[in-house]
Amino acid sequence: MNTPLLLQLCVSTLHFIFCALSKVCNWTAGSSKAAKSAVSSLERKVSQGTVRDAATPTSVNYHFTRKCNYKCGFCFHTAKTSFVLPLEEAERGLKLLKESGMEKINFSGGEPFLHDKGDFLGKLVQYCKVDLQLPSVSIVSNGSMIKEKWFQKYGDYLDILAISCDSFDEATNQLIGRAQGRKSHIDNLYKIRNWCKQYKVAFKINSVINTFNSDEDMTEHIVELNPVRWKVFQCLLIDGENAGETALREAERFVISDEQFQDFLNRHSSVSCLVPESNEKMRNSYLILDEYMRFLDCRQGRKDPSKSILDVGVKEAICFSGFDEKMFLKRGGKYVWSKADMKLEW
């Protein structure tokens, strides 16, 4: 074969490979680093032959708003934008996720009850349970904006309500920023627990363990509140969110060691509903959608976004989620999450 023909063949081959890669997955380059990370991820998937076997979005966390009325110092999903999708577009994305295999949706923020006084959230909850007939619909909230009338209107459609509470000492909550003015976060927690029981919603508690609460013993209060699950997270640093020059929070002073986290777990080993999540378990085992319905890849210690599922579909966008499905299962990410199957005594 002569040299010019050989060169032409090589160029054609390279062009074909580039086009094939472009068709397999698209990406949003929030930065040059994010773009390089996305390319490397795709190249690995192509070389391993796994692109066609994209992860199933069984359980998805949709952070539809970043705005919040609390100022938790370790927050790792901060108010970098005030954008919220129109209701119809959010519903369209949720339908795409259901068609791709979603069984559980968790709405979070920011504070999800803040937008439209919780009515936007309620409509999404109702849509997912009635129209999409999802087995599980859940919410994570700080609880400060929830009113009883919300339960009266939307409680039937909600399986699980998780309230974030990091301490049962009001002064500690104030130090952390888990407060609004001088209102009692703890009193509100108990009030919401009672509403959950009254309106037949499974009650859950989330706690972030950090330097201000790592020595606390919460056993008595957790046993009294009796949540279906108590998720205990180790404080996590995410560049651009709660660490680094562009971050809205500086969480370094909240970080605890693995040993401190384990000490906390040991102290609460008698609490049967405790579900521990270290940094290792948490970082890549969640499918996170941001306010634009982009999957967020946290593998590099930051949140690199995919393109929106509204633009490219779920299968293409999920290629850049960084989702570790094995760790998701290992940490107990799939459990009895429909209140109809929990056999709770209301």
C-alpha cells in the first residue's frame, strides 16, 4: 500500500472513531477538567464494552432547588443558582426516568419546601405516585417550612419524609447553622414526627456527623422518635460546594476522621434503625440530578455535570454520573421503601 493511501486510511479511521464516540455519549463541560474527566470516563467505558449497559436509575435524588433558609456550615449542595425548572419540564424529566427503570425518587435541595411554599414539591410528589405510579416517593427536608395542611393535601402520595437533625442540643444546632433564628429545630422535629404518624407517612432522620456533634450520644432521642431509618453521614468535602475558592461554604472545620466517625457509630450500636454512611460509601453511590436535571459526577471530589436528561435522554446522560451501582447495593441503597410494604403501626 502506498504512503498517501495509508495516511488517508488512518485519517478516515480516526474520524470514524471520533464520530462513534460522539454518538455514544454527550457531555456538558463545566470546565476543561470536567470535560477531560468525561472523555476519560467514556474511553474507559468504550474499551470495556460497557456503554450499552448503562446503569439503571433505580433510585434517583432530584435536587430541584439549591435555595435554603438554613446555613449549615458543611452543606455540600449550596445555593449557587436560584433556578427551578417549570413544573411541566420537571414532570417530563421524571417520566423519562420512570421509562428508564426508576423505582424511587427522592426530592431534596436546598430546602424543597421553600419553593412556592411547598406546593411545587407537592405537585411533583402527587405526579410521581399517581401518574407514574412509582413504588417509592420520598423527601429530605430541614422541616422548618412544613405545615400540617401540606400533609392534608399531599400526604397520601408520600412514602417517606426524612428530616435532617444533627444534634439534640439547640446550641449545637445553632453552631452548625441548622437553625432559623431562635426557633427550636428539635421541637419542630417532634411535631413533624407526629404529623407523619397521623397522616401515614414513614418518618426518617438524617444526621451529618461533624466536629460539633461527634461526641454526642443521641440514643435516647432516636429511640423515642423511632424513625424507620436513621441515616448517619460522615461530613464530606466537595470542591466548589463546601471547599475550595469558588465554594459558598468552608466545611474544613467540620471534617472528622474515620476513627471519630467509627467512635460515634460504636456509641450508637444499640440503635437498630441506624444506617451508617462513611465518605467512601457516600461519594459515588448516589444518582444525583441537579436543578437542570443533569447527573452530577462526584468521583473527582467535585460535582461534574452531564448534559441534561431533557436534552440527551437518560441513557446518554447517565454515562457521566460516576454512579457506583455495586456500592449502592452494598450500602443498603435498596430496601423496603414503599410505605405499603413497611407494615407500620400508624
